[in-house]
Amino acid sequence: MRTLIVGLSLPHVTFDNATFLSAPSFSEYHHVVVDLASVAGSVQDVVDGTGAASTFGGQVVVNGPASAYAFPLADLLAMRRREATRLLETGGRVILIGSPVTAVTGVAEIAGWTNASWLPELPEVAFDALLKPGFGREGAVLTDAEHKFAPFITQLATRIGYRVEADEDVLATCEGGHVFARSQGGAAIGFEFALGGGTAVVLPAINKPDRDRQQIAAGMIQSLDPTEREKAAAEQANETTGVN
């Protein structure tokens, strides 16, 4: 099963790396990993005209009307919302690399768009109420060793530098709200909640993602694929006992 990685470039044969604007349809995947910080940057670059972007079909993304060679940014953002909704409705999982909710101003035909606007809404809760900015020291404490994303936390614990934490009072009102990792100071930095029929998982950001691409990929694939997780555990056991 392939996984779409948005905003990061992670080396693995089962990962399809893309930007928020260039990616194929989110709903063609069961797991989509999205770096929230990159979403705001990609859209702002088109609005400001400081970066070239193309759709998966090769059309240039423009902050204006469509043409034979251009695709409107507003239409692409609406498309991402439909795709994410469909992905989650079929029981899929969206994995978010946590970053504060950030508004992008100047999107033609859309007011108040944020880097969380492509997600279906939570019942009676705004994403900026749940995702609170936070900047802590490196380190993470796994609080649920059985969680699916425990390998990501353990693999990268010393490299984590979180950018958001959950408001735990708000998370408690979300269906399926659950914290599985905390900062050294106790902030909820790894958590999940039900969303649109599927699941949203928020993972803490990594301080130096370009340097740690191999480790991030290893932690991600071990979390997504039970076979890889079992293989990694067996290799670690062999190293501990000295078995080749």
C-alpha cells in the first residue's frame, strides 16, 4: 500500500512525495502525511507570485481564473477539501506534522483560508482552538507504547521539536481524542481524534527534517506497516542478543 507524503521528501519505495499543490488526489490513498507548515507556504507563494507551482496534471497554478494552461488556486483548494473528505469517509487516516493554524490572505474568491481549511470541520470545534502554538525543547515521552505511531516517537524522540500542542480540554470533547506522546514538560504533542469518519493523527515536528530524512522515513514506515515494525523489533532484539 502506498502512502502520500506532502511537504516532506522521505526516502522509501512505498512513499509518493509531493507538495500540497502538485500531489495527486488525496482520496487515492488510505494514509496521507501532510506537513502543515508546508501547506501555508505553498499557497502563500502562489498568492505572492514568488514561487512556481503546477498541478499533478502539469497545469500552472494561478491565483486567478482558469485558462488552457492554468488551474485556479481556489479550485485546487476546494478540490483538496473534497479529496480529504472522501479519504476520511472511507476510514482513511490523515497524519499531520503539527504546525500552528496559519491564515493565508489574498486567495482569489476565498476569504479566511488557513492551512487547516482543506480538512473537514470538527463538530463544534475550530482547529485553531485545538492546535495551540508551542515551542519546547527537544525530546518526547511516549505515553502509550501500544499506539500505532509509537515507533515514530521512539525513533525520533531526541530530534523532536514540537510546534503545536493539543488543548486537552478541547481534545476531550473530540470523539476518539487520545494523547500518546508528551513533551519533557508534559505538553500533549502526539495525539489523535476521529474526523469525518476516519482518523486524524498529529505528530510533533522534527527540528532538522532535511538532516533526519532517513530516520523520519524509518519511523513513519514502521508506524504505518506492522510488518516493518515487526522486522525492526526483530533486528533490535538480534543486536541486543548478538544474533546475526
